[in-house]
Amino acid sequence: MTSRYEVRLDAGGMTRHIFESIRADGGGQPGPAGATVRMEGGVMVARAESGGIAHLRASLNSYLRLAHAARGSLEAGRRHTD
């Protein structure tokens, strides 16, 4: 059985920066779950497909953690410069 996910992130003006941060961290390279991340318009889209649910879960968790960390860093930087 094959499982898949697609996550769309729209963080307003921070979306492109979050995407670039994830891509710089190797997020643009397909992993064991065949995951990819790309921009579609102003929205970041992460997708993966795998026959193993463990790989899929790990991939999803990684993207969510990376996006959360990138957003936190951007917000901290914004507070620091205000």
C-alpha cells in the first residue's frame, strides 16, 4: 500500500523565506519517502509518497519542524530589528 501527503503552507510574506530555509537545509532533495518541497505561487507545498508509513511520518515531521523553526527565527529577527 502506498501512502502520501501534501502540506501547503501560506505564511504571508514569510513563506518564501521559510521555503528558502528548508531548501538550504536539504529539503529540496528527495529522501526515503520521495519528499519534495517547492513553491506554487505564494504557497510552499511539501509532498511525499512512500510504501512505508514510518518514512512518510518522519518526512512530514521533518518538514513541519523545519518550517516551525524557520518561522520562529524570522519572527525573532523581526522583533530584534523593531
